[in-house]
Amino acid sequence: MPRKTIRRILPDFTKMLQHPSLQWTKPLVRDPNLLHINRESVSLAVFVGIFCAFIPLPGQTFIAAALAFWWHANLPISLLMIWISNPLTIGPMFYLTHQFGSFLLGSDPINFTVSLTWEWFSNIGAQILLPLLTGSLLCGLVLATCGYFLINYLWRWKVIRNWEKRKDARRK
């Protein structure tokens, strides 16, 4: 089952929560789906993680954790999926989402150089922000939905395949 594969990769969170320094988190994790591995919680976690990876704001981890608590998704997997937007991929990812957002809004993408000053952000940032947000949120929503259905389908396929193997083994 996929659950066995995921459990081999992830650490045992029930043992980790018994550590004295993490006692304050026990009231937060009373929901069983936050740490348990089942098809729905993992699929939702993939959705949350991919969607939050495309949000062009700092604090993606906090947003993903809040959404995981709210939607009862697997918390560790949703936080791991955020790393789709890592320091190597975030530049090309946001460049492409800006281009896509400009295309959707019917505006011409602007050529710019980044200067981390307040004047640059106040002059050019407003021209960049709307296409970036539009493209990022739409791409994030579409790709997260695809990830949700892909995980759901693969999980179901694996379970059915295991059932068929057990049925064939009983016939022999």
C-alpha cells in the first residue's frame, strides 16, 4: 500500500510528540488526519502544498499549516510539498506565472531588473504584482487540483492492484 511507502520515508510523529520540548503541540494535533496517512488526508495535503508553493508571498509554511489544520490534511506532507518552490525553482516559476498572468490580463509583460529598494517596489512593483498574483494563483489552483486527483487515482490504483494480487495468490 502507499501508506507503507510513506511511513518508511516520514519519521514517527507520535514518538516525536512525546519529546518534552514538543508537549505544547499536543492540543494542536488532536485531529487524527493531521498525522495519519490515508488517501483523503494525503491527497488534500498535496493540494495544500502545491497551492501554497505557488503563492508569491513569504510565509508559505504558515499558510500551508493553517490550511492543513482547516481542511484536515496531513500536516507533514503539506509542509513538504511547499518545497516545490525552493531557491532553485522559485525564479523560473514566478517568471512563468508572471508571463501567464500578463497573458491572461491582456497586458504586455515588462522587462525589468530587480533592485531591492522601496522606490523600485513602489514604481515597478505595482505593475508586476497583479499579473504575478493572477498567474500564480491560477497556476497553483490548476496544478494543485491535478496533484489532488493524481494522488487519489494512484492511491486507488495501488489498492486495487494489491487486492488483485491477494486474490490471485488465494487461487493458487
